[in-house]
Amino acid sequence: MADAPAARWCDISVRYPYADAPAVGPASLAVGRSERVLLVGASGSGKSTLLATLTGLIPHTIPAEVTGKVELRGEDVATRTPAQWSASVGQMFQNPEQTLCGMTVGDEVAFALENQALPADEIEARIGSALAQVGLSEDWRGRRTMQLSGGEKQLVALAALIAQQTPLLVVDEPTAHLAPAAATHLRRLLLDRPGDASVLIVDHRVDDLAGLVDRVVLIDADGHAMDGGSPRAFFRAHYDKLAALGIAIPPPAALDAALQAAGIVLAEATLTMEEAVAWLEALPTREKAAAQEIASTFAVAHQAGQSVQASTKVVAALEGASCAPLFGPTVLRDVSLTVRRGETIAIVGRNGAGKSTLAASLAGLLRLKAGRRIGPMGAISFQNPENQFLAGSVREEVRDAWLAAGADAASAEAKAEAMLAQWGLSELAAAHPFELSQGQKRRLSLAIITAGGRWPLLVLDEPTAGLDGAGRAALEAEIRSLAGAGHAVALVTHDLDFALASCARSVVVDDGGIAADGPSRTVLRDTALLERSGLAAPALLPLLHFLEEGRC
Amino acid sequence: MLSSIHPLAKLVACLVWLTASILIFSAPFQLAIIGSAIVALVFIEQRSPLLVLALMVPFALFGFGFLTTSVLFRQESDFALRMAGETPLGGEAFSAGIVLFLRAIACGLISAAFALTTDAGQFIKALMADWRLSPRIGYALFSAMQFVPDLAVEAQQIRLARAMRRGRPPRRIPGPLETASLIVPLLAYAIRRASRAAIAMEARGLDTGINRTVLGAPLLHRRDAAFIGIAFALLPLLWWISKF
């Protein structure tokens, strides 16, 4: 038992009731003691299902047919209830609402510790320490978790997890709704565990995770696990397979692959853009020129074009607006913002800055406390995709969206099928929307809102959260297509690389108003501004500096 | 002052007062209870008189039902009439109806005094810590308590999603048909939310069989004992005064 791995899945296969095929498996993998493992896979490949078998939540609490065996430190998981494993395994689910129990912040963090019957003094100390580590002050203790923004809920869920101090942490997309600076800080906090603590992390945003984990495991389309070895070797060795599976690839690994395709092999696979730039600089002179050309093409492909001209027709505008969330106090004052036809705008800012409130106000879905809004109503893709679903199946959702957009019954069916194929949802057409994985739900909500192109303004609230590489690519293409057709698209996002790639203009929300508004190529490269606003520069930035400085 | 009293001490006092209000069929006694509760809420606890009045509307309607029943259906109210005995407030039936009406108000005011001066979270924690309420039930109550305000937000999100489908902004206040159509989605949301909370609680170790710590549960103080003593002593005093 002393040498047994922290966790081991042996030929695990899970089939949900009434499902034709297993959701995952048969899969085998192990997480060693003090090992940090990154689990990657396309949306719907069964990653979350696999994690839920670890303490027996599946099948103990969530009914499913399970074959194979799961062990924790050499002990069969079935010998205890999921609750009894909570002192050994800290779990954070993909949706923070699945981790939080609906209490106040202080009660949420204390909950697992109270269940372990720890002394009150120790619980108090751990709450204080955990809140401080995730950057929340003591006065947050009395706030209700369900009234927090998506990112704030994620911070509380992380604080609750850190406070548990378990020897194994299992986290499913822990930073999907967090601003970049906070996400980077918390990833380091999670992965830099003391002693022989182990971490298993699932994430689609692997950019700065790759440098923090020991090993990568891939869940393929058939639900089988494949040990990918060290992250440095993984993305280079399996680039084609990952691309085919639609898995997100970090920009440095994508650049590495582009160079390799042209016959330029960097001395070592890269994990960060700084490393890639250092290797580019070290290339022999003849290769350097070719590499610069490839890097330049790569950089252009990862940046949106120029913003539209000021003479273009206005789609929506806020003038001196005071914006407040539903049933909440005013969070933004004296906001003036104009959106024109064909414009793509990224709305960025720290967690709780009021981005979603601004976006919903811009779409005309929230009444302003002061000031005025001009223009027809826009549509919004909610941060929680479930809020978008009204029908009984995936096919009905998309078909109804086309019918609402004015298509006749016959063409709506055909268009719905085409759209399902475009968003990779054809095989799930008969499923209920709530049965989908988080990434698949996100894709469906985006398909619904873009169906028929009836909206002059589309607001997408954190559309990349939970999306895999294929989903991001489809979204990026859809945004370009919508903008090309004259629609305005506003994107609330924490993913600054995505913002840079898909939005010509960026708005930074901070301190109760708009801190900056301008071309993304300027705003998203202003490191001082980004730092002040709790944001981190896009990963592409070192490459852009390298190309501009002409160091080749 | 009442807000600082231990919730369970307050609960015991309120239950005793409610029992007294139910058992003592006397209009002056009910008026004395009403007066005491108003003094406690409006003058000691500084609650808005309008709020207290608004809270009494359903109890007044309930009591009015008793009053009309007593006056119009004397045969059926025989027990109440016998209990009313003396009839200082006019006819026998009317007097009995008035007592029933006042009793509904008195019970409402006692309940309001408890609800308006007690933190629900602290009350549940006290029940778990002192009266051994099962954590499963306690945290189910916690979730339900936090869930109610979230229903309004969820309903609004559903209305927005529907409005977007239709292509026009939602009405400020939903009509009866729209309200009825929200029931099934909200019920589905409630079930989803409850199952997620259950999974979250299980994953975080609720009910492992060990005697769990309850953090932040209110502690009993001397002032709670004094409060219980005063509350108990006040009842016979009010009864005695009401006889004159």
C-alpha cells in the first residue's frame, strides 16, 4: 500500500442508463504520489465522468453501470462511500455550482472541514488562509455564493478545495471563468503542492499549465486513455493526433508544428512563447529568415484585422449609462460605448468588474439605472449555457432557433442538421441539452444564438469556457463570418489570445467604468494597463515583440 | 435586543407564547399579546410599522375568515361560543369571532417577532449543534433557504432566453400565461439544483457518520436564561392584567 499510486483506474468503463455506448473507457491510468498530471481530451470524451468514478460518486450517487476497478492509495474505492473519501480526495467539478452547496462564502469553505470534525480554531485558521491564498478578503465570508459572478464562484470553490489540504486534488477546469492573472496565480497554487500531494487536472486552456505538470494523459475519441509522457514531448510527438481530435494546442506548440512542417526543427519542443523566441534566435542565419516568415504568418493568423471605420452604421450605443445586474446595485457608471456593423469587440477585465453586466446592458437585456441605450435589441449567449435551453432535444433547440429566425418548417430541419454538423453535435441531436458535457452545452448555445443570423448585435459571454480546440476554431470562424455579414459581435472573455485573434477592438472594464477602449493590437499589448486591470498579456506577445524588433 | 438572543431560547419562548395564545380564549389576553409583540418589534427592535402591518395582512385575512364563520354559522362555532363565555364585545357569536380573529393576529405577530429577529442560518446551525438536527436535513434547509431568492433570477434568465427567441424584450411584469409557463422549467431547475447540491455535499464529506463540527453556531449566554425567565413571567402577568 505504501508504494501504491495516489490513484489508479484499471480498465474502467462507464455506461449511463439508457445510453448505447460507454461514456468513457475502458481506460487505465494512474497518478503517482506527488505527481501532477494533466488530463486532456475533446469535449464529451468522458474526462469528467472518469473523475467522478474516483471516489465512487459514479455509481454511488450518480447511477451508471461501471466495470473495472478504481483504487486510491491501493485501496478499492468501493470499500468506502464517496463522503468517506473526502478527507483523502479534494474534488472540484467543472461547473462551480456543482462544487458549492449554496451557502455563504465562509460556510462553503468551512463545510468539508466541519464534516471532518476538525477543531473550530483550526477550521477558522484554514478558512482565513485559503481565502487569502485565492485573493479574497475576510469580509467576503458573509457573502452568498449564488450571488457571485462565475469567476468569483470559481475562486470560492478553489478556496474550499485548498482549505481541505487533501493528499490528492482532482480539479476539472478550475480556472475557466477566471481572469488571466488570477488563473495563472491559482494554477500555480494548485500545482505547487507540499509533500507527496498529487494533482490531477483537466483543462482546455493548457497554455501555462504545460510547464507546471509532470505528465500528460490523453483521452481519445473512443474514451481510451493514452499516456503522453512529459508535456514538452507530448505536444510535439502527438500534434497531428491532437489536431485531429480537436484538442486545444498551446500557441508555442502550434508554432513549433508550423516550423516543423516547413522543415525547421527547433532544438527542443517549446512550452512557452519566450522559449520559442529564444530557439528562433538561436537558429542558423539561413533558417532564421524562413523561420521569421513562418512566425510572421503565424502571428498574422492569430490577430484579428483592423477595426471598422467610424462612418459605419451604429448598431447599438450606450450613452452615460449606469449599469446594474438584475436585482443588484449599480456596478458601472457613466459608460459610453458605440458598436458598429461588422465590428468585433472584446470586453475584458478582472473577475467581478462588471463585464457581463455591461454586455447584457449593451444587448438591451438589462434596464439602465441612468443614461440611455440606442439601437435594436441584441442577443446574448449566457455565461451559463444551460440558461439558453428551452427545448427537449438538441435538434429541437437548433430547429426552433431557425424557426424563430423566420425559416419555414422544411428548411428549418435541413438548416438545423447542417448547423449541428458545423458545431460537431450531429451525433447528439436526439440527446436532451442537459445531458451534454459542458463543452457540448457551450457549442449548442452558440449554435442557437447564431442560427439564422437575425441579430444585428450578438453578445457572447465567456464563449470559450469549456470549449476544446475544435470548438474554439469553429467559434472563431463563426465570429469572422458574422462580422463579414455585417453583424456586430461583442465578446466577454478572459482568454486574451482568443480576443486578440477574433476581435479587432478591445474594451477593458475596471474600477466601475471603461478603463481603455481601442484596437486590440494596441490595448492588449499595453502590459501596464493589463496589469492594473488584473489581466495577463496574451501568450503571443513575445513573438510579436520578436518580429517587430527584427532580431532575426 | 431580541436579535441578540439565542435562536433556540427565542423559539422556546415563542412556542410557549403561541400555546398560551391558543389555549386562553380571551380577547383582552390576545390584545395584550398583540401589544407586547408590537412593542418588541416596533419600539425595541425598531422594525418598520409598515412592514409589521404588511406581514399581518395574511393573518388578518385568516382571522377574518374565523370571524365571519362564527357570526354566520353559529351551530358550527358552538365550541368557540362556549369558550367565549362572557360577551363584552357585543353578541356571543361576534365576541367569539373577535377572539378568533385576534388570536390569528397574535399568533402571526409572535411568529413575525421570531422570524424578523432571527438569522435563519444561525437558527439551523443552533438546531444542528444543540438539538442534534441531522446535518442532511440541516444542509437541505440551508440549500432551500438560499435557493428561494435564486428562483427569481432563474425565472428572469428563462424569460430573457424566450424573449430573444421571439425577438422582442420581455415585459416588465410577466402575465398570467407567462407565469404559468415558467412553472415547469423552474421545477426542473429546482430538481437540477437539488441534485447538484446533493452531489457536492456528498463529495465534500457530508454525513460520514462522525460527530461533525458546527462552526459559528450561536452560544447560550446568561442573557438567554434571563430572556426565557422574563418571557415566562410576562405571560401570567398579561393574563392577570387582561382580567380587569
